[in-house]
Amino acid sequence: MKKKIVSVFLALVLLLLSVPAAFAAEPAGLSFRSDGTFTILQLSDPQDDSYPAWDMLNLLKRAVQTANPDLIVLSGDLVEDRRVGDLASDARPGLEGVNVNTLFGGLNAEKTRANVETAVDAVLGTLEGFGVPYVIALGNNDRKVGLSGADWLEIFSAYPHCVIFDESPDAADGIDYHVTVKNTAGEAALNVWLMDSGLHGISDAQVDWYKSASKAAAAANGGEPVPAIAFQHIQTADIGNLFEPCAATDEGARKTDSGFVRLNKEIANGYNFYGYTPGQTSYEFTAWKECGDVMAAFFGHQHVEGFSGVWDGIELGFTYGCEMAKTGPYGFRVFTFREDDIRNYENVSYVYTGKVKLGTDTVAPEAYGPYETPSNPVSALLLRLRALLRSLVSVIVSLF
């Protein structure tokens, strides 16, 4: 009995240390369904302006309809700061970006914020119509519009189904938090971590907050880590460990600063465009291993990446973007958990193709792996030509 009291006391102390004064309690209601399942839909990089792309909004709708989720995760870049190039994708072709500059090159804060609010409303307003709770991990483009974390929280507070608050006390103004999904018995069964990767990635201070909060959650769970999945915008360097060195002439070869690599088919699968350097271990990954709760971490940011794989017991992966001003693939990812075997979850990547204005829009699970070929000889030839073109482009991109 005495040990139990001490355990509860330590858990309370850790929670108080890990939660800043501005903490807002998460809403109740996230729980496994009566059939023992819980589904998470990950959407990333809608990245638009106050004239949103028709297909971007349609992709959001089709994704929710396909997944029928219990929780939606937006893994960053709700808005585009200042890119040009959305020809024929929306009602204002040729221009994109919410930033408005002054005559002297600074940012017009008032007009920029008005554009941000319009762009955000297009995305969140679409999701609100489904009545499904959603969480947000901010991205680098969200951080390029001159808004503070408090500004973003104020904007998000207008949306009833948006679940976002700041738990971390880091000086970098990151909005980091987690929500807990309870099983049908009302016990903590799954944690979902949302990390704000800012302009360049996660800081050590943010990782330190995660470690203290994760250990507090474990202490409150009788000393057992609560199984978890983490989402953030910018990937950790550990994603490179899903690749293997190869020759420039090998199928699937991609150029990196350290030479040519390709996705290791023994541990990973899915579409990839760029190469990532293997052999790196981040402080964040080390923290996940130390805490023993995170079984998967998924990212956005790169738009055209849709691969995932398991490295050192943790699944790492990218989810396609939704921004139509960039080339595809476009898509989303669906995770299905079962409370009787949470660590053995289902993970499916979906691809969106076609044009909603032409009635040709389709959604389907991704068909091929990194350098697999279909049985149809014509399709096989086209796929190989496309893979060759991607390899050539990746070499050219690496030179700049």
C-alpha cells in the first residue's frame, strides 16, 4: 500500500513539473469504440492560401469519408507563406501564399493574419462538418507567417472539434502536447503525441519535456509505458536508417551527400522520391527508446514521400501532402488500433488522383512499393521509366 501511495505521489510531481501554467486540460471523449477499435486519419500539408485548391478540399473530404476516423491528425503546414505556382487549381490561379509585405519589405501583420484565418478556415471548416475531433502539429510554413504560438492557439480556439493546447514549457514557443485514448474499460490505452517541429526540427528542450511527460504517464499507469504514436511535421534524421547504400545504377537509387542509397525493401515499403542518409540516431529517437512508449512516428513536410518501415523496433514513415500547387503523389494515411493488441496496428497509405472538377477524382490504397513492378508489361515499363526519371531528378535536386 505504501509503495502505491509513493508511486501516485511521484506521478503527480512529474505531471506538475511537465505542465506549464498555461496548461489547458484535454477534453474527454477519446476512447475505443465498442468493437474495440480506434482509427486515426493523418492528413498533412494542405498548405494553401485564402483561395484554396478545389482538389485539396476534396481530398480532405474523401479522406474522412474513406477512413471514418475517431481522430484526425493534421501534421503541419496548414498554410502556404509565399509560394507562387498554383495554376488552374483554384479560383485565383498563379498566386499562392498568405504573407503580405509592407513597402519596406516587412510583414503586414494585420493583413497576413486575415489571410491566415481565411486559409485555416477553409481547411478546418471542412473538417468541422464531419464532427470528428482533430489535433494539429504545426509545420515550418505555419511558422513563417509571423504568428506566435499564442496567436495560433487563439485562431484554433474558434473551432469546436479542434483539440489543441500547449503542455511544453520550451522557450522556442512550440505547441507540444498529447491526448490519451481510453479503452472500453475507461483506462489509458493509447497516447498520441503532437510535436511542433518549428522551422528546422525538434529541440532538445522539447524532447526533455516529452521524456518527463511520458514517464509521468507511465507512473500513473502503474509503471507501465502507455503505448503511443507520435506525429510531427519535420522528420527526424533516423528516417535515413530505412535506406541502404547502393550503386548509382541500382533500381531505386537516390543521391545523398554521402553517396547513393535506396529504400531497404527488407524493412520498408512505399513510394519515395528523395534519398536519406542512414546511420544517424537523434536525441528524440533515443528518448522514445528510453521511455518505451512510442511504437511509431510519422511525418509530413516532404509531400511526395509515402514510405514507412521499422527501425530498431519503431515504425517511421512519411505521409503524402495535400497541397495541389506541388506535384503529387497526394494522399493520406489511416491507422487502425485494436485495444486487445494495440501494438499490432494496421497502417494503410492512400493515394488521391484525378480532378474533382472533371469528376475523375479517385482514392485508393497505394499499389506499389519502392521499386516493385506490376505484372502488366506496359504498366511495368511506364513504372520503370517513371522511377528512372525520379532518380535523375533527385540527382539534379541534390546539386542545388
